[in-house]
Amino acid sequence: MEQRENIILEKTIAFSLKVIDYTEQLEGMRKYVIARQLLKCGTSIGANVHEAQNAESKSDFIHKFKIAAKEIEETKYWLTLCKRSEYYPDCSELQNHLNDISNIVTRIIATSKKGKLD
């Protein structure tokens, strides 16, 4: 039996790789503080989504996805600063990918809460 591709896992890995590339660009421009903040929260999204795959319960699963949702909001903040700053490279592609991930995470949380028994 063929295992289905887990879209959110794939999207968060791809996003993390794009964040790494972007933050390396920022570091090359000596924008260390923003690069570090963005790297931490941007890659944490995928780490939490991956961790949720081995959750101990439905509540634990939802909790890990809620942490991912918080990391998404922090990442949006740092990307907004980059977007509005005159001297930062374009981050529109990252913002688009993040919005896509955010929509999926929100749906997963809502769907999981509906079927929550414990």
C-alpha cells in the first residue's frame, strides 16, 4: 500500500529551506539580528509540525500545531519588517508560502478540535 504524501510536512520543509537561504542573504548584508530571529521562528514551524506527527494524544497533536501557529505569526512579523524596510531583499515569495502554510495549519487545528474526544 502506497503512503500518501503529507503536504504540510513537505511545505514546511520547503519553507524552512527558503528561510535558511533568505537569512543567509541577510547575514551577508550584516543584518544579523533579524536574520537570527527569522531563522529561529521560521524553521520552528516545521519542527513543531513534524513533532506533532508523533503526538501522544489528540490534545498533544493540537497543542503542537498551536505552537506552530504561534511561530507562523512571529515569522509573519519579521517578514513584514523585512518587506517594509528599504534595505532588505524582497521576501514576497516567503510571505506567500507562509500564508499557504498558515491556512493549512489553521484548517488542521479546526478539524482536529471538531473530532477531539480526550
